[in-house]
Amino acid sequence: MELSVIRIGNSKGLRLSKTLLEKYNIKDTVELILEKDYIVIRPKAIPRVGWDKAFKKMHENNDDKMMMSDVFDDENFEEWK
């Protein structure tokens, strides 16, 4: 795909089509990765996106129980006093 470099104020930029923005889920921010001979533009990843809904669903399904004890049999609590 070929894009023209356009003037934006005192800078220059690339104009991405609506189709590209939708296909790659690009919103307001992108990551720009500089490699030796090329530039990679990708949507900015949002850490933990959707976790709140997933945790709520786990709770509704009664699937949010601890898988292991938070206290081990060989722990010595005297060391912490």
C-alpha cells in the first residue's frame, strides 16, 4: 500500500483510511516501532482491557475461587513478629 506524506502545520504526516483504522482497531493512539529498515505502526495496546467484564462473569458463574491456599502448611508466622 502506498500513502502520500502530507503537510500538517509545520510537520508532515500520513493519512490512514477509515477502512484501515477500523480493520486494525486504531483509535486515538498508536505505537510506532522503529526497526533498522522500516517503521511499524500498530494500535496501542491497552493492558487489562476487558478484565472487569471477565471477572464479573467469573463471579456470576461462581468460578472465582482460589485455586490454591494463600497460606502454606510450612509457613512460620513467628518470623514476621
